[in-house]
Amino acid sequence: MQQLRLFFQRMIGSLRLSAIAAISAFSLVILLGFPQTASASTVRLIPTLPMASLFHFSGPRPTDLGVTDGQLKTCPSSPNCVSSQSRDAEHSIAAIVTTTPKATLDQIATLIEADASAQIITRVDDYINAEYTSDLMGFVDDVEFWANAATGKIEVRSASRLGESDLGVNRKRIEAIRAAL
């Protein structure tokens, strides 16, 4: 009887440790999420069915996006934003250089439309605003492309709505789109 009791105590102790580990892992997923890594495969050239987000940490849609006096919205001080018009190294990313800005913007729109995690919100002749939603946690990033007629370049901005860090997702996304063009 004593041996049976010890066996069950060990088993329960083991189950408690497993439960604690599972709860800890789930807590990390809730806090950090599984960021969608941006790579050439992220820019899906073949539409796929979107994975439903478990949670929806979208935050309110910004009302101040777009081009104002030749500038996209500046990045906040947090490291979860990149912009081709930013002057500091943490937020700066190169604009997309092209000899055909309008045609390149059309290609970018096609890439966005092919990505199940993305949705175009605004599309005018020289500007695209899109939202990218992470698969598991539902974090939303606002991405902008503007064909700057004065420079002939496509200015870019990609920023997370919520949180402090994006684990480099916004920068990787822009670089993946650049590589796909």
C-alpha cells in the first residue's frame, strides 16, 4: 500500500510539473506570440487559406496614415517600425528603387493580394496601405508604399500597432517584398 501511495504521489508531482510547463509555454505565446517571420515564402505567390487567429490583438486602425507634405508617418520611438524616410539607424530601411514606380506599385499590390495574411485597405494611383495580421495571435501591422514622383522611388513604412518589439518582422517583410519584385 505504501508503494502504491508513493507511486501516485510521484505521478501527481510529475503531472504538476507538466501542467506548470504547459501553462508557462502558453503564457509566453500569449505575451510574445508567434511572430510571422517574413521571408520569400511569406510573400505567398499562390493564395492560401488564412489560418484563423486564436486571439485578435489588432488595436485601433490609425487615422493618420498616408502622405502628408511628402512624408509618410514618422516611426514611434519603439523598435517595431521601419521607414525609408527615417533618419535613425534603428528605423531606417532603404526605399525600393525602380525605373517604373507605377508598375512596381502594381506588382506590390499583386504580392499583397496573394498573401493570405494581408489585406489592402487603401489603394490609389501612387499609394498603398495594407494590413498584415499574424496567424496565431492576430497582431496587426500597418504597411505603406508610396511612389514618390520627386525621387522616382517607392517609399515604404511598416509598423506594428501594438507592443514594443516586433522581433524584426516589419524589416523582414519589406525586404521579402523587395526580393520578390
